[in-house]
Amino acid sequence: MSTGLIIALIVIVALVVVVAAVVTLRARGPRHGAGLKRRFGPEYDRAVARHDGDTKAAERELAERVQRHGALRERPLEPVERERYEVRWTAAQERFVDAPREAVVEADRLLAELAAARGFPGDGHYEDQVAALSVHHAHHVEGYRRVHRVAQAHAGGAYDGAGTEDLREAMVEARALFDDLLQPSGHDGGRHRADADGDRTAPARRGHHTPSLFHRRQTKEG
């Protein structure tokens, strides 16, 4: 075989390898992005908006969150712990009628404590805690952010600009995360078994803990 033919074959093989690598990378990109979008849901869109529409930057951030917190195993709650948190949340909701802002501050405190009890970062590390929650409870983590903003403004003596209806919506959204955190994690079999059995009624069953005071007609300006 001549030297020229050998060189030509080497060039062809190199080109094939390069083309295959490009195709593989292009194929991985959309699947990676689609996987993150499925996992994070609305949190994916918020990340993109936070990066001014830069999808790649948003996906890098979300992928880093998964790498840091994806292996976290949620600690199961004892029944007495679960009941204690439920009682405290109900008390906060009942307080909402007369003192909505203080009730939201209490909701923020409860979520921080409950998340820490489930094994998420605690000890005041709010940003790390929210990042970890966004990996495992992406569809409800925004409620925590909303009540935390109110709590921070309240602690600093500043007015956050939220009216009673905004506070009510924040409280309801935060309740969704609270309910999610109260449920057994997939590691101790509760939630995943229910999904496998086709049981989608758990949120509805939990709804009986929510007092009717959250109807709009019953709230008043605080």
C-alpha cells in the first residue's frame, strides 16, 4: 500500500471520528436540556429568566445543583414529628386572618425547620437549602422563596410591598412545599409506592388540614 493511500485513509478515519463526536455532542445537548426541563419544571424557566434567556447558562447552573444535591437522602419523619409540624402550620394559618404578615414569617420559619429535619442543609444556610430543595421538590420551592422574602423584609423593618392577597398566595404556595416535605420520601417507600399503585389522592387527603380561612372573602388587610 502506497504512502499516499495510507495518509488518505488516516484522514478519512479522522474525519469520521470528528463527525461522530460532533453528532454525539449535539445529540446529548438537547436530551440533557430536556431532562433538566422535565426534572425542574417551572424552576427551569425561572433559571432561564434569571440568566436573561441564556439557556446554556441556566442548564449549567441546574446541572451543578443536581451534582451537589442529587444524592441527598431525605430523612423520614417520625409520626410525632409530622403531627407537631402540622399543628404549628395550622396555628400559623389561623393567625393569618388577624396578622397575615406574621403568619407568613412563621411559615418561612417552619419550612426552614422542616427542611432541615428532612436532611436538607440547615443552620441558616438558606441559599444552599433552597438549591437542594429545588433538586428534590422543584415544583413547590418557589413558595418558600416568596415567604422568605416577606420574612427578610419584616425582620429588617422594611415593607415588602405585598398586599394581603399576595401574602395569601405566598402562604398557599408555601403550603404545597410543606405538604410535600411531610410525606415519606421515596427511600422509605411511601410516596413512590403510592405513585406505583396509581394513588394520586394524597394531596387531596392532606387538604383537610387547611382551614377555610384562606378563602379570599375571609382575609382582611393586615
